Amino acid sequence: MDELKSFKQPLLISLAVHFAFALFLLVDWGFEQEQTKKVELPHVVASLVTDDPFKQQKQKDIAEKRKKWEAERKRKAEQERKRVAAEKKRVADQKQKEAEKKRKLAEQKRKEEAKRKAAEEKKKQEALALKKKEEARKKQEAEQKRLAEEKKKAEQIKAKQEAERLAKEELAKQEAELAKQEEERKRKEQEEKELKELEALEKELAELEKEKASKKQSEVNQKSNNKPLDQVVAIIKQSVISNWTIPPGSESEQVIWVWLFFLPDGDLRDVKVVKSSGNVALDRSVEKAAWSMGNIPEIRDLTTDNFNKLNKGYVFNFVPQSK
């Protein structure tokens, strides 16, 4: 980039000088033409040579100026050439110095790298030798340890075998004693079991008698209390059926089971499907029929127990053909 600038500057100077000289000649030539016209006589025929001293002097001055200008131009061009040559030499010298500097730096770096690698290799070899020495030591220690462990293991096996023999003898004695004790325990356990079974049988018979009496009393109470509840249940079911529009395509095996929850005044409080019929339209039709049946006044006549049984103990089932 610096070299490009150094060449552009003298080129621009040279162009400027040429342009100024051309402009000077153009102006001077115009002035000369005008002077010639003024002194020209009508009867004079055009001639290639003139004897006008003024014009000759003018031409001489122009030639002198041109000569001086050309000399100055050459001097400046030579000066510029020398400057450019000097600049080129300076740039070349600078590049040579930089190249030499880079070469020296590279050489220094190479030597340092070689020195570093040599140090690393030496360190590596020393570490390798130390590692081999350590491995040999560990190997020797491992061998000694193995031999000691084998000896210890052999002694342990021998001691274990002796202990097992003694243990077997002791175990045989204990097993014989335990067998005797177990036989006695089983005999006593069998006696206790038979006694408990007898007591349990007697207790079970007593419970059965008690349950039988309770069931009999419950049946008597049920007959006296559930008769009106059964009637109310029948009324409720008939009310639902009366408002039930069975969807087309419903089949007799499609049974829906629902809970109907009532308020004490006989109004329906909630409907819940306990078991679906598998037909969504049929399930919805039963729910709709239940909500459409209106108030059941007979519910008001139920006792508290029967009302609770109605809401908690009854599940209504509806079959399409039941209508």
C-alpha cells in the first residue's frame, strides 16, 4: 500500500506539470495569432518564413521557456525517480530486515522448541524408568503377598475343616435333642389344638343359635316395617316407567341399574347410574324419565328408618320390555 502511494504521487505531479505547460502554449499561441493578424498587410502573401523581429523574439522566448521547462521537468522526474528508487530500496531493506528478524525469531523458536522437546523426552524417559522400577517393586510385593495369602488360606481351610467337623458333631447332638424337644412340643400343641377346636366349636354353636334367634326377630320386624316401603318402591318404579320413552333399537338384555335419591317431601334429589346398560341413549332415557315423574307424596308417610333405607339400600333396575 505504501509503495502504491509512493508511485501515485510523482505520477500526479508529472500530469499536473504537463497540463500547465499545455495550457501555457495554448494561451501563448492564441496571443501570437492575434498579434500576427494585427500586423498582417492585405497585399502580403502567406509565407513560411517571417522577418518580424518581435515574432522571432517571441518564438525564441517560447523555445527558451520550453527548454527550461523541459530541463526542470527532467530534473524533477530524475529527482522523483531517485526518490522512488530510494523508497523502493528503503522498503526492500525494511522487508529484508523484517525477514531476517522473522528468520532469527523462527530459528530461536525452533531451538527453544527443540530444547523443550529434549527436556520433555528426558523427563519422559526418567518417568518411564521410574515407572518400570515401581512396577517391578509392586510385582515383587504382589508375589510375596500372594504367597503369604496362599499360606494363610491353606491354614484357614485346615482350621475351617476342623471347625466343621467339630460343628457337625455338635450339630448332631443338638439335632437329636431338638428332635426330642420337637416331638414333645408337637404332642402338647396337638393337645392344645384339640382343646381349642372343641372350645371354638362350642362357641360357634352358641353364635349360630344367637344369630338364628336374631334373624328370626329381624324377619318379624321386617315384615311389620317393610310392607309400606315396598309399596312406595313399586309406586316410584311405576312412575318412572310411565314417563319412560324407550329409544329405538333397545334390547331386553340391556338392563340399567340406578339409584334414586329423594328429599323427605317426596321430590327427587339426584339420579345416579350404578351399572350402565351399555346403551348410552337407553341410560339417558331412564334418567330423563326419573326426573320427569314429579313428586311422590307417599314418601312423606315413610318412617325415618324406611326413608333412609330407600335412599341408601334400594337400586332400581329397568328393562326395555318392562314397560
